[in-house]
Amino acid sequence: MSSDAPGELLLSDALALVACGQPGADELAQPHAIRYLERIPQTNALVLQTYRPDDQYVAISYTWPGSWTRLYSSDNPSMTLRNGVPTKSTHISVFMVKVFDDILASSAGERKPYLWVDFSCIDQDNELEKARQVAIMDRIYAQALYTAVVLEDVELSTEEHQLLLSPPIRDTSEERSRRLDVTRRLLRARWFKRAWCSQELILSADTFVYLHCTEQPAKPMRFPIGTLFNWTTIARTYDASIPELAQPRGSVNHTRLMSIAFNPSAWAYGIVREMGCYNEYDKIALVQNLVKTPLPKRLTHLPNTKGLNDATAKRNVARMLNVLAVQSGDFSLLQSGHTDASAQAQDEDNFGWISAPTAGDLIADAWHAKNFDVHRDPEAVITAAGLRLTGLITSVTSEELWTICRNEEHLTISVNDDARVVRPDWLQSNPDGTTFAVKYFDTGRDQFTREPALSRLRDVLYAIDEFDADHVWPTFMPADNWWITRGPEDGVRSSSRDTLRDRIKQEYDRPGTMHRTTANGIAFLHSGDLTSFRVLTLADGSRIVAQGNVKSLIGREIFQPHVMRLKTFGSIHIACNMMVLCDLQIGESGNVRSCIGHLRSFTMIAEESSRVVTITIR
């Protein structure tokens, strides 16, 4: 059940809201307590049925009607018999009824599946029922035969449909341009911008997309979601602005209550955070569905913004999700605070440590307790006083600020106050003609030029060469197949007698998997057309390359809790995060600090030259 939205939450408020928001034993949803619709074409009837264990159904995923334009018969409400009563429905359009009939016609066997439509199958006037149904939404979609995604504001011609389905083998530039146009047009559908829809896509065992056909608008056109996944991945090779679709992580068998994939909160919250949602606090329920929170621990008593999703509501959702994650032993959100500081609060809120993730952050999304030193801090706890953690602490003695900006044919590179404009072209890939990219795309361009992530990495390498920065180069040197530690001790790989440029060319002559791993792993250094990072000198004289959301770091303490400390770097975990701290002048003991921001670094704080401390972070 929901209540009116609160004002700005303090940490004590969030803890209390979490404690009272969990359901009582009598409020827990039954895993199979759902209703669905039976379609009877002869009488144009939709009849509500109660779930039976051997029944099969198709889940319908669509965008609720509102102040947006639906095409053709999608804008016409259906008139159906519901339990014998003629009912006009704006949620179930005339086009959606055609989709229902297509589903039934394409179903094999004598038994036709039932249909599950959230608005019709959940009593919208019953707050307790809605809360219970939201809590089992992951099961509803995972147990469906498949999910039918109905896009009612886009259309494709038959030719465009065939183009999407055909493999892109040696496309001409015109064909490639048309494929990109079709992909962009599909992804502009309102469905792809809604938080609930993104959850439904991820939770579904299988998915088909239905939309209007330009030549026959009343006849649904259908294709598997995998087709769109594949082409979106390819299209992003040419246009990085095309959004990446969130996909299921592994597979889930809810019948046996088993999962083979761990879904961290940073991944789940990153997907829904910037998407549209009528009630901002629903995103808490969405995240809990995606991370598969056990039913007794789910929040069902959530506030309701009633469409007024202001900045306060967004910050409160971030705070509550951070609290819930830490309480469940999930510290992935602490790995995502280096970019956006908007969720952080002032000292008196005790929320300076929280983080709000970015969609598609591969490093935070891959957090798992087994890969971090979580076992070294079994007493990690969150209280009204703050977040109590144990870890390594040191300080910054100096910093270099690097910025790199490409403008058409030249680069503007700055290191502190030294700015240079260069036009380098000495690093080109040397394809052997057998790679996937050469075989299928044959663009006539080298891989660096063709792939945006590699192109941005090449600009960093140009900057390193321009400033002869031997101390920076090892950070961006690709790992070998055994993930050799990057650094001066790597011997000939990073510190041979060859010139720095020669060493870079040797490592990047033929970009492959590990080079792309590095290119994708440094994505957090890029913001628009600007790439920036800092080279920090620590108290022990060591250097780290990092980026974060604190303007000046000289003299600041940086703290790396064990729960944020990698056991070892690897092909996914090529960086990890730290907190930037300052003392609190409040007369308390010295183990209380204020977190003023976060850093992400390619190197961890050296344990042998730093202190291990247990502190409360506000």
C-alpha cells in the first residue's frame, strides 16, 4: 500500500521507512495468486479467470495510454465483453485485440494460452492487491510462455521488416544507413523509455515484439526481441548514441526458485533510474524485482508521488535503495558513485556516502561479493549515525589533471596548465582480413576509426605519447590472456628500451578482445566530447590514475573499504572505487568522517603502505 510522498529523508527516516515498509505475514502474496484473461474471438469476449497450476498464459507488455500519440487502431478503444458485461477499454486497444488473436492463431496444440494484462488482471482500486502483485511481478513474467511487447506508436514497412531480419553481410553504405534508421525509429517508441517496461523485458523468459505494418496497419507485424538485440549491438558499432538495451542476466527458473545469475543493485537501479515512471517510488519495487529480493523482505508500503516526481523524490529513492542494498550485503552501489553527485546529501543528513548508478556501467554491474574483500569486514553495518566500514586509508599529495578533446581532425590535450593542439595519425589498426568486423562489415576504415570506444582510447594513447608519459602508459596497456598486472614491473611489455610510441604501436597494432576490454572499461573517463582523468600521487609516493566528482584532491584522504576492494583485477573488473573523506568538526572521536565524493581508479591503495581503519562515514 502507498502513502503520500515524504519530504527530504534523513538516514534515520530511511531506516524507519524500510523497517515499517515490509509486509506482515498476512500480507504476503501467494506466488500463483494471479488472474488472467481468456479471449473468445467468436463473441469478442475477454473473461477473467483464476490461475490454475497447469494453465499457460502470454504476458502482455505495453505502455499505458496517456498524452502521447498511438497509431492507427491503437488509438481506438476496444469494446469487449468482460464477464458478460460490455466494457470499453482504452488500455486494450483494437490493435491489441488483433495481437491477442495473432497469439492464439500462432499457438500450437489444442489448448490456447490465456493472456495477462496488468491493468485488467489486477484490481486497480485495491491497494493491497496491487502491492502483492508488484511483489510477484518477476514470477508473472518469468513463468509466462513468452511476453508480447506491443509497440503502438511506431510502424515498419514490409521491406524494413525484412531488412531488420536479414543478416548484415557486407552491407552497402546505403543499406547500413537504412538499418540504422530503422533501429533508431524502433528505439524511439515510448515503450523503451518506461521503467516498468524495461523490467518486464528483463524478467521475461522469451519475448516477441508486435507493431503496425505500414501496408496493412490493422495487421500486427511480429519479430523476436533477439533480432533487435543483435542489430542494436551492431548499430552501436557505427553510432554510439544509439542506446544499449538492457538484457536478462543469465536465466531464472522461478518454478524451482533457482537463479544462476547474481543481480546487483547497481545494475538494476541503473536500468530504471532515468526512465519514466508515474510514481518515482515504484522504482524501489522494480529494483527489488530485478535483484530477486525474497518476498518477506520486499517493501510493499511505499510512498506515492502521484505523478509529481521532483528532485526530492529521486534523491529519496536513491537513499532508500542504498540502505536496502547495504542491509542485504550488496555493496555494488558504492562502486558507482564517481560520476553523479546529485544523490549525495549534506553532513547532517548522514547520507554523504550514497551513490546513484549510471546505466550500462560494466564495472559496477559486475559487482559480486566473491570478487571483493567483503569477508574482511563482517561487521559492516548501517545505523542512524552513518555507514560503518573497515578499509585502507591514505592521502593525496599532488595531482595532474589531464583533459583530451577531439575537434574534427585535431586533438586539444591539456595536462594542468600545459595545453597542446596535435594532429596525430600514427596509430592505425592492421587487420588481417579474417576478423568478424572485416568479414561482415568491410567498411574500408580501420578498427579505431570504426569503433567509437577504440577511437576514444586511441585519443588517450595519443595524449600519453605527446607528453611522453611513461608513468601513465602502464594503466592503459591492454592485459594479456592471463591478465598480467599492469605496471613498471611488467618488464618488456611496459618498460622496454623502445620508444614509448613504439611500445604503444606494438600493443595496439591489431585490436582484439583485450583491447576492447580496456576501451570499454575506461568509458567512465568520457563525458560528451571530453575525456578527463587525474594522475594522483599518494602519501607513499605511488601514483594512481583515477576520475571522480571532487574538484580538488590535494590533501584529501581517500578511503577504500574492504567491501569496495577487489581481490584481483580481471577482464571485467579493471577498476574499482574509493571514497573521498574529510574530518568532521563535531567534537566526536576521530573515527567519524564525512564523505564528500567518490573516485574510480585503475589501481588499488597499496596495503603495505597505508593504514587499516574502522570509521563511520556520514
